[in-house]
Amino acid sequence: MLDTESIRNLLVAAVPDLLIKGQLQNRNAVIGASEVGMCARLVVHRKLNETAVDPASAGRMLRGTALENACVQIIREAFPTGAVKATGANQRELRHATIPLVCHPDGELTLDKKKYALEIKTADPNAFRSYVKNGLKVWYEDQATVQAGLADNLDGTLLVLVDSSNLGNIQPFHIPFDRGRYLAMEARAALMARHMAEGTLPEGEPDRSWGCSKCPLRGDCAAFTLRMATPAADGPDPLLVADLTQLLDDIKALEDQIAEPSEELEASKKQLKESLANNGLAVFRAGSYRVTVTPGVKETFDSKAFKTADPETYAKFVKVTNPITMRFNWGD
């Protein structure tokens, strides 16, 4: 009989070995190229509060790394022999000489006597469509800039975006190397490193957030509070639009994956409903998405009070609420 428990114990015990061998990165003490362009407050908070890699997070990282490494090997076939130098599972780590700034490019591409860092990014279908339509997030371009700078690939970075659910969907992005942008990333990394050493948090940066609506520091971020308290010149604040769009992406992805509503899905819908209501938005459009908020009136019967009261007094125990109904149009 298969000894399931022994296999489980072996896999759990393998996590520290994978860390030692460099196949998983526990980056509490360094700043990754993928982080340096994100909200500095959130990044430093994570570094100061991150726990060691556990089996669950190890599984997620290995899954993503395995897919990206496989894509690198496949992409090699599209270029002349020797044009793509893949780093494979043991990614080459590049470190800044004086700042704890590191990167792990997926490979290096030499084409027409020009040399590029090669980076593969996988994304779920909703994120893939969004990036193809609206362009990459700023921190992806910052990451590519750092990778090219640390690798001396001054012709830039070729970032290949791959739909994780369909390898036939790809979108290449060429990010030219920008010396000024690279120096700005060095300065950001130095700032983060100083706060990490001091155990303090820098100011928040809502414009660089991956989603303030999910940030654990949202309630204690002066920059976010000020931003949301300042009316936009015309239409909803761009930060609010980005947050609501991210929530819609999450809801669409969850509805695509499951047949029955889940707690996570319902929580996302509740958060979206509250954000729309709090900002006075009856209709919200984002790309092909459209959500409509319809206020209504709902009466509920207070059965406990009814049991202790005369039936003739029923009307005194009717509670009137104002529910909000949302209708989604995904544009499919």
C-alpha cells in the first residue's frame, strides 16, 4: 500500500533543501527586481513581516517557475541556434555591488548583434487580456530595467507575456534600457534597504500599488487616505478605477473557475459593492467590463419579536433595509 504520509513528510522536509540549493528564494533580506518598482511601504512591510517559505508557498513558486522555465526552452526554438542562453531551473542571480538589489533573469537573447535580458511572465487569462490591451504595469517595466542594468544588457529587455491557460496566447514587449530609470530604481532600492535596516516604513505610494483595496496597510496609510479624500478633476480617481478593475478581474476569474459561489467570491463582490456605494458610482465601466448598481428596498420579518407580540402589531416589527443589486456584463 502507498505510504501517503511518508511521501507528504518527504515533500515538506524538502522545502529547506530547496531553499539552500537556491531553487526557492526566501528574500526577506534583499529587494527583488520585481519588487523595487512597487509601493515602497508595502514592500518593506513584507520584508519585516515575512515568514519563512512553507510548503504551500513553495508549491506556488515551483509551479510558476516550472511553467516559465518550460516556456524559455520552447522560445529558444524560435530563434537561431545559440541566440537564447537560458538560465533554466537554477536561475543566475545578479546582485548590485553595494545595494541589496537582486534579479534572476530567465535568460539572455542575442539578436542582430544586440543583447537583451529575457524575461518570461505568465498571467491568468484576465490579466493577460488586460496587459495586452492596456500595456504592462509600471513595476514590470521597472523590473525589466533593473534586469538589463544588472546584466549589462544595455539594449534592453525582451519580456514575453504568456497566457498560463493557453500557451498559444503570447505577447512580446521590448523594454529599451533607460539609464535614468535604472538610477531611479537604484535610489528606490537604497531607500527600501535603509527602512528595512531601521525597521521603519516609508511613505505609501498608491500609484505604484498592485491594489490598495487588498493592501494590509490600507487603514494606516496617510498617502492612500489623502488620495482618496481628494476629488478627481473629472470622473473617478484613477487609483479607484484600478482597484475596482482588479476586483472585477478577481470576480471574473473566480466565477470562471467554480460552479458554486465561494466565500472568497462573495467577499470580493461585497468589497466591490461597498466601494461603488461609498464612491457614489451607479455604473462602472472598465474595458469590456460593466457593473450596474441598483438600489432597492427589502423588508425582513423579525420572527423573534413576532413570537412575543400580538399578530395585529406585525407592522411595528417590519425592518426596512436598502440592499444594493449588482449586474455584471463581462463583454464576452
